[in-house]
Amino acid sequence: KLSKRLEEVVKSIMPNSVIADIGSDHAYLPCYAYLNGYIKGAIAGEITDGPFQSAREQVKKTELEHVIEVRKGNGLAVISPNEVDCITIAGMGGSLIRTILEEGKEKLEGVKRLVLQPNIGAANIRKWLMEHQWSIIDEKILEDDGRIYEIIVAEKGNPLDNYNDHIEAGLLLGPVLMKRKSDIFKKKWNHELKHAEQIVEQLNKGATSSEGQVKKERFEKEITLIKEV
Ligand code: SAM
């Protein structure tokens, strides 16, 4: 059984596509996606030896070697241009996902959809998507095992359509999520708001170094954006 988090990632894959799952660990995602009829085939990429071996064992155990290939390497280096229709990258920080996309830019040729699930720092990904003409077609926010996760689904297109006049807030909170304002979304951002307010309060107490000042301004900006939404 797949975690709710990864199941939601799978549901956002284009039907009948060939995917690359980067940072696949046990290759649970591609195996589940194939066995449940979501995909035609997959490449599971892993940079670390342990997870790479686990992925190979899982694919072997489920007898999916003919449709899921496990490859070892850094990010998108494991795929060629036009080899896959859709890329999933889940369970990492937003800045690492951003780096993987940036370093593998030329491999994105032919890729129609990205399904990205950052554990933190989703704004890094939204900025990268905006800078590279990927448009956010859907976002999800969910709670799984006591943690809140976001999923960003993007296709080639004009990113400015996502944001209208609210670029800064949209990059931080998610253009789709901030329109929908689900209960989990509110829970997350109430929590983030309190956290940011505590930091600013703390910084107000101490002597302000220029570093502290920059940090304070960053969190004050965040507070303004959250309250706006
Ligand atoms: N995607 C799975 C999930 O969401 O449950 C596994 C997440 S696990 C926390 C992150 C995995 O990404 C690790 O197995 C790690 O080895 C792999 N990883 C980290 N950086 C990577 C990179 N640059 N290229 C490929 N894999 C990477």
C-alpha cells in the first residue's frame, strides 16, 4: 500500500504516459502506478547506492523489469530528451527539486508534465517554473501521517496566467491553493504565520545586526503576504 502522499502524486500523472521518477528510493511510486494502470512504463532514477539497490529489488519482486527500468545517476542525467512524457520528483526539499530541474533543463524536451512534491520550500519550485515557461495547472495540499504536503503539477505554458496581480503571494502560497483555501491550507498558513510572528518578535528583542535586519524584513514580508491571502 502506497502512502496517501505518493498516491496523490500518482493521480496527477498523465494517463498512459511513460514517466521518470527521480529520487525513487524503493521505486514504490512507479511500481504502484504501473500495477494500477496509471502508466505504460517508467524509469526510476536514484543517486544513492542503497536506495538504488532497493529500487532494483522492488522492481524485481513485483516482476516489472520489462516496464520499469532502474537507473543510477544524478537527477535528470538518467534520462534522454524525448524519452519520457512526465516526470515525478517527490519527498525532497524544494530547493533540491529546483536544482534537479535547473541542472537537467535540456532533458525536459518532450516532457509534457511535471508532478513535483516538495516537503518544504515549494516557492523555490514555483519561481523556477515561472522563469522557464512552465504553467501550474493544478496544486494539491494534503495531510498524511501528521504532516502537510504540497503537490505542484505543471505543463508548458505561460506562467503569468497563474498569478494575475498576486505574483509574490502566489509564489509563496501557491496560485491554485490560495484560490481554493482548503482547511488544510488554512491550517498550514496559520501555523506559518504564528511561526513568522514569533521570529520577528524574537528579532525585535535582540540587538539588530544587518543580518538580523534582513531576516526580519523577510519574515515581515511573509507575514504581510499571508495576511493578505
Ligand atoms: N521519492 C520517494 C518518496 O517521495 O517517498 C523517496 C524520497 S527520499 C526522501 C529522497 C530520495 O532522493 C533518496 O533516496 C535520495 O537518494 C534521492 N536523491 C536525492 N538527490 C538526488 C538526485 N540529485 N538525483 C537522484 N536522486 C536523488
